[in-house]
Amino acid sequence: MSFNNTIISVSGLEHSYGSAKVLKGLNFTVEKGKIFGLFGKNGAGKTTTINILMGFLTPEKGDCLIYGEKSSQLSNENKSRIGLLHEGHISYDFMTLEQTEKFYKGFFPKWESKTFAYFMEKLGLPKNRKIKHMSCGQRSQVALAVLMAQGAETLILDDFSMGLDAGYRRLFLDHLNQFVKDNNKTILITSHIVQDLERFVDEAVIINKGQVLLSAPLSKIKDGIYGYRLPLNADIKNIKKDKRILDISITKESYEIITRLTLEESKKYFQGITLSENIIPYNVSFEDAFIALTGKY
Amino acid sequence: MKHIFYKEKIKLNRILLAVIIINAAVLIYTFFRVRVGIMLNEPSGIWLDIILRNGIFYSKVETALYVSALLLGVMQFYPEFERKRFRLSCHLPLNEYKMIFYTSLFGIIVLTVLWLIDMAGVVLLASQFFPIDIYRAIPLVMFYWYINSLIIYTFASSLTLEASWNVKLRLALMMAGCIWAFKMEVYNSSLSYAVTAFLFAVFYCFSIYFPALRFRKGL
């Protein structure tokens, strides 16, 4: 890993609100060209981290550098290299689509009118439509169009899925995939709907209680985590969550148990406790692994 | 600067129209009020009112200017405060200090233009009915109103942009003290006093940086 490839560097980040310490020494880096997911449950410190990354919060301790500059003191040059998508797809919603383009064009010399026009064509709305009169999904497309057209090299996308239905979430990621992978852009993304990002993210950091719980390529996050289904008539009252049993869920058809036990180990374990021989392994999703690692509460 | 002005113009489109209507309506009202007053009263009564009771026949213009300042301050910064939209402005590839300065400058320019139009209107109106001795002091009196309107504009915009209610309250108390200090019944005609008051108002305008930078840095 060379320093020049590091776009975002977070080291020893600490922050408190009053007496409540929300970040307790957070460390991670984002390399050039990577799509990096920042995950955490509510209250894990994700929003605080994003606010610091975006430069809207000064941390008590530690450094958050983007392109080698403090995120809260970015030069104009680096600001134009970084695109921010704010939670809720905030935009100047008092502007029309035409005014939005005219406004941003003045700030970004590399503005790509063709890219903006592509998104607008997909939206199929008149240019004089005000953003405040659009749906949440349409607003998300406008926000994305602005980010893409300004030619930002690095994107920080905070909870892109907020308020979007499944179709618009998929559309958002499709567009992102199309533009990002072609142009070797670097992305740091968060979402409350973690399964959306499974097909998109290269690397992930999971934070819990203000600390990094796990940082790894997404393909490795699920390593050593297994899922098994037990029939609903199995007696699971003696199965307790511990280092081996990470999570127990009930679906309408079965119990789903996420564990660190291999198939052989789990057969012995479950048969001994539940007397059930009907143990069906299944592939855990990223969301399963995330919940197993961070817990439901 | 022109791009920030472009945004502010779009944002304030209707408000600009509203303040123009308010001020024009007040000028027209003042014109008819004076006209009717002169028609219905003895000239000596009007003279007594102006000289002895220190009556200002165009006092409604003062209210219009202050209402305009208040409206501009709130409506210019509320959309920035709402849903933390100010973050978009802060991330524009433009020095943040300049961005804040240009944003405020737009409001101040609008206010200045309004004041100049009001003053021209009042002087023109007065010249129709009164001797120059009566309306000679109008620019001076209205200059102090202009200073007050700058202070009200800054007060309104700073309070609107400040996110914390606790800080907003403290800011309100401090800034309201300044408004009170500038409220006057007798207008000092000394040039040095007027210049000092103006310079104070200019410095006061920079207090918008306090909530703006708090917003930016999350302090």
C-alpha cells in the first residue's frame, strides 16, 4: 500500500457528546479506486464519523485526512475532487433542473453536461421542474446527476437509500456502478439497508460502539460465519447466544441460526441440544453476517 | 460571486417581489396620507406636529425597511438552515469565508437598494409638499434607519442560521442589546457620529460568521 493511493485516512478518531463518548479511536483507510462501505448500527458512531469525514464536525482527537488535507479544512481544489451526497439527498430544491445545472456549472470547470443530460433524460421531467416538486426517488437521481457531472474523483455518500423504494435504490446503485467502475472513482458509502451494498462494495468496515469491529474485503466478512435452519418444532430453548452462536431468528418456516460452527460441528451441537436431525445449511447474506457481528440491539 | 448571487436571486425571488411591494405600498400610503393631511388640516397644525412634536410624516417607511430586513434575513437563511442545506454551500469549491460574505452581501445590497429607493421616494414626496427646511434632514434620518436595518438583517440571519436553540437564545440576547443601543429618537447630525455608527454596523454584519462557522465546523 503506497501513501499516494490512500484517499481517505482516519486515525485515532475520538469524539464525545457531553459525557457520552461515541468514537473511541477509530482507524481505517480508503484506497484509490475502491468502493468502501461504512457500516454500523444506530448509535454505533456512523453519523458522527460521516460528519467528520464531510468536514462538518471537528473531532476531539485524531485525524481525518482526505487527499492529505484535514476534512474540515479542504482546499478548493480538493473540494472539487470530492462529491458529497448528504443524507436525504439534500439539494437546492428551490431551483429548477435547468437552474441547478447553470449554478453548479459555474463552480466546476470540468462539468459534464452530457452526463447531467443523460440523467435528466432518464428522469423524463421538464427542465423547468423545481426539485422541491419531485419525489424522493427523483431527487436522489438529481443529486447523483450533480455528483457525476461535476466530475468528482471521490464520492462520500451518506445513507443513499434513505426514503427510496427498492426500485430507486437499485437504480441508484446501477447508475453508480456504471459511472464509478468506468471512471475508477473512489467511494465511501453508508446505508441503513446493508444488503443493498452487498453487490456493490469492495471493502467494508463495521463499527460498533465507536470502534472498528471488523475491517476487511466484503468477500472475507462472511468467512467463518455459517447459517443453519432448524424446523419450528425443534426445541431451541437451550440454545443460548455465545461465542459460537451469534444470532437466532425466527421466520415463518424455520429457525435461522447464525454460528461459527462448521456443518459437522453444528450437527453434533444442535442434535445434542434440540434432538433435531433436520439441520439445513444455508448461505448467510452480508446482512446476516452484519447482524451476527453487531447484534440486533 | 455571480454564481452565489444567482443562487440567492432564485432563492429570494418571491421575497424580493414582496419587499418591493411592501416598500412601494408604504411610499404610496405616505404620499396620500400627507396629501390628505394637508387638505384637511391647517398648515400651522402640520407645522406644529413636525416641529414641536418631532413628528416624522414618513415614519411608516422605517417600519417597512425593518420588516424588509427581517424578511430578507430569515428567508435567505432559513432554506440554508432547513435540512442542513448550508452544507451544500459550504462544500462548493469556493473559500467558505467568501461564500458566507457573498451570501450576506446579496442581502445587504438588496437592503441598500431598497433604502435608496425609499429615500428617493420620500425626498421626492416631501419636495411636493414641504419647503427644503423640512426635508433636508431626511437623508440623515434615513441613514440611521439604514444602519438599523443592517443590524436587524444580521440579527435575523444569524439567529436563523444558528442550529442550537441554546446558542440561539444567548445570541439573541447579545444581538438584541445592539439593536436596542441603536434605537434612537433624536438623530445626531454629526458626521463623525454617523460614520462611527455606520462602521459599527459594518462590523456587526460580520457576526453572521459566528453561526455560519459553527455550522460548518460543527463546534
